[in-house]
Amino acid sequence: MSHTAALMLIEGPSWMVWAGRVGVLSYFSLIVWWAWTGFSGYEYRTGLRIVRRAGAPRRSIAGALLALSGAATGLTLMYFGFHSAPVVIATALSAAAAMVLFVFRRFAVFASLSIVGIAIGVAALIVVQSVATGFQHEFERRVLGVYAHINVTRAFGIHEYRRFEAYLRTVDGVIGASPFVYYAMALAPQSSATDDRELRRASVLVKGIEPATAHEVIDLDAHLDAGGGPDIEISALTSDLELQPLPDRSDSKLPEVIAATPDPRGDGWYGPALAHWRTLGDSAEYGHGRTTEWDADDGDPWPDDEARGPATNAETLPTMFVGVTLARELGLAVDDVVTMVDPGAGFDHTEVPEFRRYRIAGIFRAGFQEYDSRLVYVHIHELQWFKYRGKDVVSGVDLRLADPYDAPTIEGVLRGTIGDDEYSILEWQKLNANLFQSIRTQKSILTVILSLVSTVAGFNVLAALWTMVVRRTAEIAILMSMGASEAGVARIFQFSGMTLGAVGSVAGVCFGLVLCLLVQFYGYTLDPEVYFIERLPVEFSLEQIGAVMALTMSISFVATIPPSLRAAKLRPVEGLRYE
């Protein structure tokens, strides 16, 4: 579901979702109509007289202002970087004291207790909703910084990816496209062997990107800046390899929109490109350029220092970017030399795994533990050399959209033009469906559980109003004997209950926002290996606050129904019998 999920509607079949929306709109339309036509004259004045308090001492407002100033001082200190747990606790207690003192000064005791209960429930809902929304959006930002909004792939690679890229750029809503290659490999520092031949190494997911266009689809520039190293751009990824050109497949085997898209390299490009490739030296072709090999029967597929060949000037090596956590685990720094090995280069044990050495050109921080500890970027030619044996083939094309939430719509357009039999078209929400679904489920469950706090506060409102109906039986009888209608008497107590709900909601929103700001300013740290991010995120919105207030007002309205019906059914003679 989209932003309408803020209305607390649980996900389900489309007809159920629409039925829920119609029901919610009808319910609140009824409340608006009832409020617009019902409150006039004595209902309004009598309802306020029931819940208000008269003759409050002046010292209560002074105490409330003092507590409010303490809360403001604490927030100011936190804003300017004075992060301390005692300050957080003192600020929260000051805000709570200010709220309680203001409420008890203006309202009667029974009303004040109900208001404080409602405010606590609203504040708890806002804090939990803000943290859950912060988690959801922070995960989305981290994922979208590394993954494109949509990727188009083919199981055996795409030869004519330039024509795909040219067509995909013309699709409405697409603002960037870039080819890529993914491959799982192993990585180790150049001098990682110890006396007992133990190696520091890691299994990594390597992504080959095209430096000229990668900035259009991922936020690698920002991640490199966050890595804390020297000022590095994506163009620092280099490769000395040239790929074997391959002709495009026949137009009959391509989707119509691709067959109708001309190759950006022009007609007749293949012959000259192949002739040029055949003139290249061995070092630029796949399978050549390795000066030494090691015995495949040795039992250790990893090349030792001697097998890795003679020392080479690091400046001439191809480059790579590694995540900050991976760099820490392997003890890597900028300009260090590493060896990357393709364990799956051979289909049997007779072929030695391929390996190449690289210079670390930059260290990035994506802010997501999974990426910072296992993701590596290299020039796309390097990974084509490993995965496709030096042929000019890519795994797919990444796309960036003007609005990432339009991905399902554009995915549907591409399925209609490219088809999904041979090609896989995957948008970012489906690519990480399990992660996002678990976050939405947790958010819904927490919302339902904490809504019970507001429900308990609603019972407090019901009990208080019921008590007032019993205590004011004589007054109700006098009003009815003077001509008040049953509906008018009912609206007196409905108005009183709705007043408690409205004041409690506003007080709870203010208190909840103070708590959210405290959490945000304090920057509560998390274990990135468990939660994937380093700090507790907080993000609130007017839509979210409005949904919480609507839920609370709804509960308050339901709580007014039993006591208002009892008051309306009271007969004047029964109310005045013992007077």
C-alpha cells in the first residue's frame, strides 16, 4: 500500500482495502455532519461546564511555565550537540510535567485524568510510528543508493545492451540508465599470508559499473564522500582491458522496440571493431597476461605471493572501490593492492581459477552494513573479463526514475514492450520485498498494539461520563422538563467526550513530538550487524500525525455513545423523584 497505509488500514485484497476506505470516509463524514448540525446553544455551553475547572490557583500556571521552559532548554542543548542521557530524561520529564499542569489547571479532575491517558496513548503512537517510518524510509534510501529503481536483466547476458539502454532512456519517467555486471568472487590483500599460510580473505559481491553513466543510477559519489577518504569520483575506476566485440542477435530474436532502435555505434561497426580487437596484444585479451600459475593439485586454490607474479607498479593496476567495513576487516587503505579471484572460472578441477590484482582507489560508506561489508565496485570491463571471458556482454541495465514510487507502473510498461519471458524486469520494491514487507508488518503490529493504550483511555472517558450522568441526574431532568430534546441531552455528553479526546490528542501530539526530537537529537546508536543501520532514525509527517489524531478522536466518539444514550433515555419524573 502507498501513503494511505497511514490510515491504519491493514493490507489485504484490493476490494477489502477499498471497502475499508469507504467505511472510514463514511464514518468521519457522519461525525462532521453530526458536529455541524448538532452543537448549538445549551449543548455547547453545558458540555464545557461539565469538563472545565473553575478557580484554579495561580501557582499552577507558574509551575507549568517553569516546566515548559525546562523542556525548551533541554531541547536547545540537545540541538547544539550536548548529547547526554540525563538531559534527555530531564527534558522528557519536564515536558510531561508541563502537559499535566496545564491540563489540571483548565479541566476538572475526572476530565484531566482522561486527557492525560489519551495524551500518553497518542504520544506513544506518534513515537512508534515515527521510528517505524524512519526505519522504512531509511532502508529505502540506503537501498536506492546502491540499487537502481528498476533493472532489466537476461540470464545469459545481453549482447545488444547499448540498444537496450538507448530505448530505455526514451521511456517516460526514466531519467538515467547504465549497464552493469554482478559476480560473486573472493578478495584478499596482496600481503595477507602469514607463517602458517592463513589468509585474510572475504567472499564479496562485485559489481562492474560503467564510470561514465553509473552516477545516473546510483549514489556512489555521495557514498565515496561519506567514506572519509580523499576526494574521489567514479571516474577513478580504470581498466586496461579491451573486450571482444560481439554482433547483436538477429532482429527476429529481439523485442520489437529493441529491433527498431538503431545501434548508437552506427551501422557496420562490427567489422572494424573486430579487426581492431585482433590487433591487440595478449595482455588485453582474456586468458593471457598471467606470467605464472600454480599447481592446481596443491589443494589451496588461492595464489601465494610468489604465484601472484612479480611486483608491479600499483599506479598501473586497475582500480576498485571497497566498503568501509570490508576495508576494516581486511586492513585495507587507499592505494593498497588486493588480489581478486574467480573460484568458479573452471567447470572442473583441472583449470586454475582466474585472478587479477587491483589498487584500492577509494573506500565508500553506503550506511548499510550488508553493502559496506560485502560490496565491491570495479570497472565494468574487469567483470566482463571474469564472468563473460572477455566478451562485450553485460548482466543487465540499471534504470533510475524521476519518482521511485512510479516503479510498478513503469515496470508494467516495460513488460508490455520488452516482455518477461526472456528478460527479467525487477523494480526495487520487489527486489527487496522481504525486507520491506517485514518492516510494514512490524509497523502495523506495533500500531495495533499501541492503539490499545488509546482504547484504554477511551474506557476512562466512558467511565467518567457515565459517572457524570449518574451524578447529574437532577440537572438532566430539569433540562428535559424545560424543553431539551433527547438528542440535545445526548449531544451534551458527546461534546464533553469529544472535547476530552481533542484536548488529549493535541497534548499527546505535542508531547510525542518532543520525545521524537529528543530521540533524533540524541542519535541513539544501533548495532549495524543486527539492524543494518548505525543510528535510530526518526521521521514524522503531518499525514501520520493526522491519522493518529483521527484514530483517537474516533475512539473518543465511540466512548461517548453509552453515557449519552443513558442520559437521553432518562425521564424527567425519574430524575426529580427524590429532589
